[in-house]
Amino acid sequence: MQDRDRDIESVLLDEERIRAGVAELAARISADYQGRDLLLVGVLKGAVVLLADLCRALTVPHEVDFIATSSYGSATETSGVVRLLKDLDREIAGRHVILVEDIVDTGLTLDYLLETLRPRRPASLEVCVLLCKPQELRVDVDVKYKGFDIPSVFVVGYGLDFAERYRNLSFVGTLRREVYEQADAR
Ligand code: IMP
């Protein structure tokens, strides 16, 4: 048995639901950004899979850039302190920017990124996420494009990792509690 089979408890969103959700997000964004200079900013590393699928489903021209933050203090709990690890390659002044993120948990990462990017005077700045855990939100983040609300459970797959693993799963699944409790105790 592979670790991945042993560690996954259940499938929360299967490949088909994710595909439909991403197609819907892409259709909305394509409709909203016709004729605009669109820049998708993927938040590394979790958003890589969503961004890859989303950008291929868009019917409007756009560019892609990446930004990276540090997130968790322990295996599954945020430290509450967000740091910029990698900045954008290009200026965003006057451009229509969508931040693309895998998940909103406490909202602290997106709040930090929005506060960091806003002073650079983009023409507009919106957020697109695949997943949101509404019960965990600690700050108000305006998410214009959201795929799915999920309960307050730790999930992996479709870009989301546990200790850098499972990003490649084509579904979003919950991780057995023992797996991350063991890691948190270390
Ligand atoms: P926030 O700042 O608490 O909203 O957390 C955002 C970041 O934490 C995301 O970009 C993910 O990298 C990570 N994260 C939050 N929840 C999960 C989860 O359930 N599984 C894997 N990573 C998560």
C-alpha cells in the first residue's frame, strides 16, 4: 500500500466536480475581463494546479505571474505571521489583476497579499480561490471568484500539500487526523 492510500481518509471533491467548478470560474472570469489587460497572479505553491487548469480554460488573453508567501508555523496550523518569499517579476500598475489561490483558511495570507499589492495601484484587484473554509476566517477577505466552501478540515490534493506531498492528487481529500497530529506533536 502506498502512503497516499493509507493517509487519505475520504474524497471531498472528485476530479469531475473540480473540473466543473474550474470551468465555471473560467467562464465567469472570461466574461468579466473581455477587452481588459488581465494578469493572473498565482500564489506559490498551492495554486499551481488550479492556475494551470484555469488559464487553459480562459477565453480571454492574459499573462501569468507568481508570488510566494510562507504559510504554516506547524504542520497544519497557521502561525498568523505571513512573509513574502518571492515577489512578482513585473509591475502591476494599471493592470487588471486576479490573485489565484488554492484555499482561504484564516484569510491572513490573502489579506496580507491584497495589502501588499494594492499600493502598487493595479487598475483592479480581485481574488479567485478553489476552496474556502468559512468557519476559519479571521479577517474579512473579499473573494469574487470562489469554487467551493468546505468544512474546517485539513485537505490535500489538487495543489494542496501536507509536508509538500499530495499536491499531485487529481481530487481534494481529507487527511487522516493521525497523520497530521503525529506531525504536529514532533
Ligand atoms: P490562510 O492564510 O490561513 O488563509 O492560509 C492559506 C494557506 O494555508 C493556503 O495557501 C494553503 O497553503 C494553506 N492551507 C490552509 N488550509 C489548508 C489545508 O486544508 N490543506 C493544505 N494547506 C492549507
